[in-house]
Amino acid sequence: MKIFETHAHLDHPQFASDRDAVIKSCSQQGIDFIINIGCDKQTTLDSIALAEKYEFVYASAGYHPHDAKEFDLDFLKKQAAHPKIIAIGEIGLDYYRYLSPKAIQQDVFRKQLQLAVELKKPVVVHNREANEDCLQILREFKPEKVVYHCFSGDVFYAREVLMEGWFISFTGNITYKNSNLAEVIRIIPFDRYFVETDCPYLAPHPLRGKRNDPRNLRYIIEKIAEIKGISPKLAAEQSYRNALKFFLNK
Ligand SMILES: [Zn+2]
């Protein structure tokens, strides 16, 4: 099974004691690509360091809405020029936890979208309880490639995202008992989705609550396969091919 991990935070302190062992074990277990996601200054630098250390690890650069207050455009431009920075993200809006004021979140989201358009880089979007504003701001800039990371909307919202030509990526939350994402998975075209762990968060069932890592992607792949009535191998391959084209132009 060929697996592409599109969203990991392996720089997280929860991996302090065994980070290298986890990453090496991933490559031995069929995970051919990992994108480590930047959320602010430090995590962007740490993601780049991991990408420099491991050939199969790539990185993104960006300011998460929680960290919008510390936004630094010059820093972001400089990091985005690194050859292993293959996306701008995760960026977006979070009206659930409101760790930055709404106006600042929107302003920083717009500035980063502008940069992504200039650099022709894919955008990794974080959206929490900001559906309408998120769509509207994305439509202002029309980046060529957009993925809604950790999609949690309903089927109507998914259709809006898909109609724009954008992508949806699924985490371990699709395996939870209270998940209502089955309908979204059923309708999503085979060429418009990815899988991701968002590790160390969101460990899939039956590991919920534990530290997550990319080796658990198989639970997410199996769930998608079950809902779509295809083999896990095919589900993994579809996501893999989509991610390769989207992030690496291959
Ligand atoms: Zn994340």
C-alpha cells in the first residue's frame, strides 16, 4: 500500500523522545511522503529542519489563525523560497477558539493567500466554524490549489468547496462514532481527496485519545474504503496520486 501523509506536526514536543525512530519507522511502513505543517514562526522553521533531514519529508510555511497576531510577511516570504516548502499553510479562520481577533485573522488570511497566489503554491486551509467567511475570502483570491484540511463540514458545504475545484482532506475524526462525514466521503469524487493524520492530534478509533502518528493512516484509509465500497489499497492509491499531483506536480 502506497501512503502519502499530507498533514503532520512531527515537530511537536510530544515526539521529543522518539521523533527520529517514528519517522524512520514510517518510511519502513509504506509511507513514501510526509508533509510537516508550519503554524507559526518556530513550527515553520522546525518543519524545514525536518524536511532538510529526511528526503521524504516536505514542509509548509504559514501562520495558523491562532497565531495570526505574530504574523510576519517578510519572514514568511523568506521561508517560502526554500525548495522543500511546497505549500502555504495551515492558514485560515478559527471562530471556535478565537485566539486571535476576527479582524486580524481575516487580514492575515488574506495576506497569506495573496502570497500563495503570487508564488503559485497550494494552500492548506484551517476552517473552524467560519464556513461562510472562509469561502468568501478564498473566492476573492482564487488560488489555483486549495485543500480544506481536517474537513468537518456537511455535504452542502463540501459541494460548495468541490464546485470551486478545491480538495478535501480527511483525518481520524471520520472513524469516530459521532462522525457525520460518511455522506461527504460517499459523494466525494475519487480525484479530489487526501488523507492526513494531523498528528499528534486526532488519533483514529480505536486509538482515540492516544498520541497519533502517520502509521495510523491505515485506519482512516480503511474507513474511506468501507464507506466508498472500494479496497483499502485503492483508497490509499487515489489519495496518494491526488496528493502527488497537488503538492509536488508529479
Ligand atoms: Zn494541523
